[in-house]
Amino acid sequence: MEESHTPPRGSTRPDTSVAHNARVWNHWVGGKDNYEVDQQVGDQVASIMPVIRDIARADREFLGRAVTYLAGERGVRQFLDVGTGLPTADNTHEIAQRIAPGSRIVYVDNDPIVLMHARTLLAGTRDGAIDYIEADVHDPDAILDRAAQTLDFDRPVVVMMLGILNFVLDTEKARGTVRRIMDAVPSGSFLVLTHPTYDAEAGGEDQIPAMEFWNENATPPITARSAEDIAAFLEGLNPVEPGLVSCSRWRARAGSVPVAPQYGAVAVKP
Ligand SMILES: C[S@@+](CC[C@H](N)C(=O)[O-])C[C@H]1O[C@@H](n2cnc3c(N)ncnc32)[C@H](O)[C@@H]1O
């Protein structure tokens, strides 16, 4: 396996005085890589919005189903996972390389604590390749430049943006980021996204007070969006069945699955 780690530019030590998203998300999915401040803020958000832990778990399970589908049924061998988060069970490379050991994966995050755990993300198969890039989703050109060292942009790429566009507060800028990255990948590439919503029909009424609390007490600032705004990120792409739905319901096993106020979709570039 080729392993590489593109050195961070101006990376900083983790700030343990303020709750950070990657660590709080880790707390919500039951991980141990977080500090007291993350647990306190995470628990307070959960008291405003009790389904938040279910959302975090539903999002990770969606990731598992989407990567399994794309590596297994669609035969894609390259993944660009933007807003990776801290390593947990079944990270993108583990699922993809279990199906196809030669899969190539590039992880991108801008949180120093995710960088500290990059070694776990970089341990893959002998045949494949994995890179970790410290970069900001607001700078898609930097992501593409550095990802091109590992991924072949003449062949299909799965662009994963799970729980990350909600940190680009300006909707036009978020659309611009998606467009820039999807323009750089060829036909047959996929966009996979999840995004929180305040839509009542998805059970998102508590998102607004929960996010107001988050924005006053934690970092980085976050926003939820409507199904319409989230669907617009898929413009020019063909959604795979069942389209944009609660991520808990996307190709979920038969039976009654509770709706999570976090939309998910997979779409292919024609
Ligand atoms: C909600 S977590 C999602 C993790 C993973 N994608 C998942 O779905 O389980 C969001 C991740 O995005 C990262 N993040 C937040 N703002 C970012 C930015 N401006 N650039 C790059 N990564 C960012 C955080 O550090 C965190 O790891």
C-alpha cells in the first residue's frame, strides 16, 4: 500500500477550551476521543435535541451503506472524503478496501485532532492508497490540487460530503464548492452527501434552538437547510434511487426506520 500524509499548512494544537465539532460528533457516536468540554456541550445539545445521537449514528450507517453500494454495485475505486471526522468503526477506506483492496482514498479535514488520528485513517491494504490532507472545505482548489497526488481525476471518483456543507454558512458558496469539485471529476463520478435540516416533516423542529446553542458555545458555526436548498447541491447530477431522503431511510433494510432530520443522497455525474 502507498501511504502518504500531505503535511499540514500552519496546523495548530487542539483547542481544549472550546467544544469542537469533530470531537463532539465522536462523543455522540459513542467514541472516546473527546474532552470534557465536548461532552458538556454535546450533552447540552442532546438535551435540546434528544435525537442528535440517533442522527450521528444514522449518518455513519448511511456512510456504510453508500460506500458498500458504490464500491460493490457500481465498482468505483476512488473516494474523496471531505470532512472525514475522527476515526470510528468502519471508516470509508475500511469498507471500500474490504470490497476492493486496490481502492484509493483521500481524507480531508481541518481539525487538528483529526490530523492527530490520521495514522488510524492511513492504515489500509497493501494494494490500495490512502492520503490525509489538512485543508478547508472553503478552498476546493487546494483540496483538488493535493488530492490529485493520490487520485486519478480521469477515472470516476466518489466525492463524499457528509455533514460538512452545513459548515459553509453561505448557501451560494456551498454550491460553488460542490460545483468546483464535481467539475473536476469525470462522468460516472458520484456525490454522496448528508446535511441537517430544520424541515418539520423530517422532524427537524429542534435543529434551530440546538444550532443556536451550538453557535454560541462551540465551533465551527453551523447551519441547517431545507430539502429544497439541499437538493440544489445535486443540480446537474442524477440522483440514485431513492433520491434525497432522510439518511436513515436511504436504502435501509426493510422495516420501520425512524426518520432522522438529516437528509442523505447519492447522485451520479452524467
Ligand atoms: C459532523 S462531522 C462529520 C464526520 C463524517 N463525515 C461523518 O459523516 O461521520 C464534520 C467534520 O467536518 C470537519 N469540518 C468542519 N468544518 C470544516 C472545514 N471548514 N473544512 C474541513 N473540514 C471541516 C470537522 O472537523 C468534522 O470532522
